[in-house]
Amino acid sequence: MPSAVANRYARALADIVLAPGSPLKPETAVAQLRAVEQLIAGSWELKNALLTPAIQTSKKCAVMGRLLDQIQVQGFVKNFVFVVIDRRRIGIIGEIREAFELLIDERLGFVRAEVASAAALDDRRRANLETELSRLTGKRMRLRFAVDAELLGGVVARIGSTMYDGSVRGQLQQMRKQLTGQMAE
């Protein structure tokens, strides 16, 4: 869960990206922030230099500017990274990116769901599952898929605190409840 500080920075960037007339698409901003996060995480030396107060902010921004040009991060996101460096918050860039993604999804009307299945799902099944969950919730979905070896078969979807259990184990438990309920009558 992103911190309050990360949420504040994410909200500021989301306001800019989602402003009418903004030339930057939300998906592009998310991809660029993710690239910045990976760049920093991939180099201990860079991360250490950015976090060290002994190095001047102007030097940090100059180095980072050249690196951002190489990975084609431009405009709003590039300036945003400079602000984050200037405010000495680059250490939480991952939290900021996570909070930004959540805000963008929320403002664009998407709901996130985590889907676990016994085996990897093909594209057709993923699309069908997305359509069905959208129908159930009445909202557009962003699904994150994972394989869970403990499932016997089927899928389990978690949307917030709600669980949709379409697994074989879940169906067997439902049958057991129905059978024991009928026997008790």
C-alpha cells in the first residue's frame, strides 16, 4: 500500500496527465514511470548516488536527465522525476508509480482483480473472464493473472475484498454444503 507521501506525488502527476488537452496518455505515463523505476532498481550505483545527500541535486538531475533521454522518458514525466529528486523522494519512486497506477485506474473507471488459475490461461479464456467479471461488477476490469499450483482446476478471482471462487475445490465444497444441508432436513 503506497504511503501518504507517495499518494500526494501520484495525485499531482495524475492531475497533469488527465487534464484536458494533456499530450501525454495515461498508459504512456505509467510505462515511463515504470521504466524510471526499473532504471533505478537495476543499478545500485545510480540508486546510491540519487539517495546520497552529499551529491548536489543539479548533478543528480543532469545525470538522470541523460539517462532518461536514453530510455525515452520525456516531458511531464521527466520534469516530474526532477521534482521528485529535488524533494529527495526518489527513494519511494516505486510507491509513487504504484499509487499513480491505482489513481489512473480509479479515475478512468477501472477495477483491479487478481485471478489465480491451476494452469496458464490462453488469451481467449482471459478475454472471456474479463468480460464475465465486467458483467458481474458493472465496471471495466484490469486483471492480473497468476498460476496457483494448489488449485485443482478452475479459477479464483479476487476483486478488493470480494472473492469469486470458480475452482474445483470451491465447487466441491459447495456440493458438500448442499448435500449435508439436504440430509439434515
